[in-house]
Amino acid sequence: MADDHVSHLPRPFYDQWSARLRPAAHALWNWHSALAEPEPVGINGTGEAIDQFFEEERERAEAGDPMRLLPEDVWKGAYKACEEHGLDRTLLAAQVTAARVLCGETQFETADTLKDFVGLWAVPHGRLLAGLAGLDMSVHLRYADELARGFFHLGRLLALPRDVAHGTLFIPLD
């Protein structure tokens, strides 16, 4: 499972939740971790087919429908967390969109493309956790966004040798 590949990365705010919120936090982390090494189901590998697959999965996540990309317990847990705690499923869907970039070798030509990716990958995850903590005012979200970006870049720095070995580089080439 993808969790094995990302278990070495920092997971801020993973276990520091109340007993009532911990299952939801873990479900959101499971979602995020499972998308870290996406494997499209039933795709022959053409870029267009993969793009279509991820678009369909994004739509499924947004609608709260069963997904093919993630194990059933993962998508059910994340949907349940969103439903029970009033969290926006479009933030789950954004992460699916970002996961498309993680198929195969991942490199970013410019700082702007990396920033856009992080905005779809780490920021929505951070906003879900912030929402779970009751920090959903715009002033809180700005801080949550920057904190998510910082944790993402720290994690990628820690994983740099492993990322390079896997053909992945989260440093802009420009």
C-alpha cells in the first residue's frame, strides 16, 4: 500500500486529536497517504486515458461516490469524516486532481507549477484538518495553507534521496 512509501514522512497532527476526532483525522490522513502513489485501475497507460480516469475519480470524490483508485475502507472513511464533521468533499477531490501528477516520474519545470501542485495536494489536506479542528475562518485558513505548504516542503526535503531514486523531484527545474 502507498502508506509504506510515505510512512517516513512527517505526519503533523496525526495522533494529537481528541478521542472523538482522532478517527476522522486518521481517515483524512489515510486518504492523503493512499493517493501518494496512485495506480489507475484498468488503464493501458496512454496519457489521455489516465487524465480521463483521474477526472472521473475527481468527480466521484466530489459527489461522494465509490472510487476505483482507493481501497473501499479509505474512501468510505474519508467521506464519513467529511459528512460527520461538515467538511468540504471538494477538498478531497482536489487531492485526486493533484495525484494525477504523481503517476510516473514527477518533476516540475517551474516554481509556479510546483506551487500549483502543492495548492491542490497539501493545502486541501491542511484545510480539512483545520476544519476538523474548528479552524475554518478565513484568517485561520491562510495560516493553515502556509503551514501545509511548509510541512509539504519539509517532507520532500527529508525524502529527497528517496524521491530522486524514484524519478521524482519536488524542486523546480527553473
